[in-house]
Amino acid sequence: MKNGPIGIFDSGVGGLTVFREIRRLFPYEDIVYFGDTARLPYGTKSPETIVRFALKNINFLKNHDVKVIVIACNTASAVLLNLKKKFRIPVINVIEPGARQALLFSRNKKIGVIGTESTIQSRAYEKALRRYNPSAKIFTRACPLFVPLIEEDWVKKPETKFIVKRYLSALKATGIDALILGCTHYPLLKPLIQKEIGREVKLIDSAREVAKELDEVLKTKRLPLKEKGLPRDRFFVSDLPPKFRKIGERFLGRKLGKIQLHRL
Ligand code: DGL
């Protein structure tokens, strides 16, 4: 098999949290990242619409000869998991690694999940958590305003602090000791979320676990690895590259290079 790049997609900048961990674990691999910024947010849309978007993104990445695809978006992962669709190349979702990690860290097995409306409605996290531990107690909360606030670069605004408080107040009363950040955008709000939910609650950001899962998949499927040379990153978005650059560079703490516009 050809040693193609790793493909990653999300609806916007959120997937860069996953990109960062994958880059850390695979310093030489070439990566193609696609942010579907024209159709963001996914989390307020119906499963049928999200599946349609996700399949287009998968095809776009396949056209770049990727050897594996990481769905760096909980919303798309959730609907595709429910669909149980098979692809010709390995496609990794972010839900299962996050659920496993939460169970590992939680002592009282009371676990909170926050995510987009579609992710919460899909019950994908509940299903995954119960599959690994049928007696786990799960408390969920959709936080639909988080993604637009992050995409607008409003993370440091007082309004955002207030909204985080409003969304998390009921969860705080449940006694959870682990909270799954069930949206790849949410790590950008980590300090605020941690402050509001309390230091004793472990925040689960599945990005690192997903990178480990990718390592497993590459090894078990005996896919070729790039172990030397300069890595090549290519970034594509379906709208507004400058906006993606602004938040993306601030978040990654480095320049993003060329960001290509690809209207799907
Ligand atoms: N970052 C995504 C997720 O993990 C998508 C958010 C959205 O587009 O609504 O769910």
C-alpha cells in the first residue's frame, strides 16, 4: 500500500486539538486537515445532514490518498457510529477513546458529558460508556453556544464566562468526578470549564486518546509509517481561510502556512 498521509476532518478549528496530539505522536507523518467552515456548526443539524457532510469530507480526504481518516469531530463521529457504516480505509472516531479514558479516570463512575445538541441527542457517549461499564451513571448537557463562541474567538469575553456557568451549573450538582469534553472545540474553553466545574473533576479531552488509537490502528492494520524526513501539513477549509488561520494559529501557537480554500 502507498504511504499516504493521515486525513483529519472537523467542521472547523476544533479538530486542531486532535491534529496537535497526532502531530506530537507522529512527528514525520504527512497530514491533510479539512475544516468544513462553510457548513459549521454541525452540532445543530440533523443526523441526515451531518452524515451527508461527513461523507463528502471523507471522499475529499480519500482523493488525497490518505491511508487512514480521523474524524476529529464528536458530532460527525456520533452520527456515523450510529450508522455503523463501513469504509474501505480505517476511519477512527473520537467517541470510544474518550469514553474509555473517562472510565479509567473516574473513581465514582459518575461521568458528565457535554457536547453539541446532535452529539448529546445521538446518545453515542452513553452507549459507549455503558458498553464498557453498564453501571456507570451518566449526566449529559448540550452546550450549543460554545462552538460559535470559540469560532468567534470570544473565549476571553465575560459573556462566555457567564454562559459556561449557566450550562454547567446543573452538572456541578450531580457529583460527577469526570467530565467528557464531547466536542473537539471545547478544549479551547478548558480553563473556564475547569474553573466552573471544580478542580476535583477530571476533564477528559479525547484528543490524546485518539492519537493513541491511531497508533494502534496503524500497527494492527500494518499500514506503512513515515519515520523520517520533513512532515508535510496541508490545511483546507470550505470557507474563510483567514478566520481559520487567526484562531488556528493562536491555538496551535505556530504558523499554519498555506490554507487552501476548497468549496465542497
Ligand atoms: N468540533 C465538533 C464536535 O466535536 C463540531 C462542532 C460543530 O460544528 O457544531 O462536535
